[in-house]
Amino acid sequence: MNYRQVLVVEDEKLARDQFIDQLRSIGPEFSIAGETSSVKQTVAWLRNNHADLIFLDIHLGDSSCFEIFKQIKVETPIIFITAYDQYALDAFQVNSIDYLLKPVDDADLKRAIDKY
């Protein structure tokens, strides 16, 4: 099986852990390459590592995730996972594949993965 390396960016540890469990059950071909919780951590991680796909929350511990794109060029495909629907248009200005609202439904996650 070819594993896809993913970065999960979520500032709430419990939500991040639950999402990773959900992802592993739906997409066993995904391997968690990294976990970050802030813009600063994510920028540092992306400068030194590679992921095939990013699952990205909008509101992070230190700012909006859109600050990441102001600091570095991100060419990796992104699936946004957030509780806020008002950022959908902004999300599609970057490498967004999909925009999922929390709590993420298994069928929606599967559809987003299939789109990837």
C-alpha cells in the first residue's frame, strides 16, 4: 500500500486526536507525518518537512491559518476542517480541495479524500 503523508493542523488536542482516529478509520492509506497547533509551528514544520495533504483548521492558537500563506508558499493540497463557514471563499483562494464543517461527518470526510 502506498501511504500518503499528511499534516494535521488543529489547535485543540482532543479535536486533533479525534480527527486523527477518524482519518485512520476512513483512510488507512494515510500516515500522520506531523501535527501542529499554531501558525508558527505549521510554518516551521512546512519549511522542514513534506506532506502529501494537509488537514487545516482555520482558527489556530496564535492566529488565523491564512497567516501561514502570507509567510510561506504552500503548494500542498489542503482540506479545511473548521467550525466556521464564513471562510469558505478565502479557503478556495489557496490549494483547497474541500471545506468541511465540524463535527466532520464520515461520509463528508470520505468524499473529500476521494476528491483528493
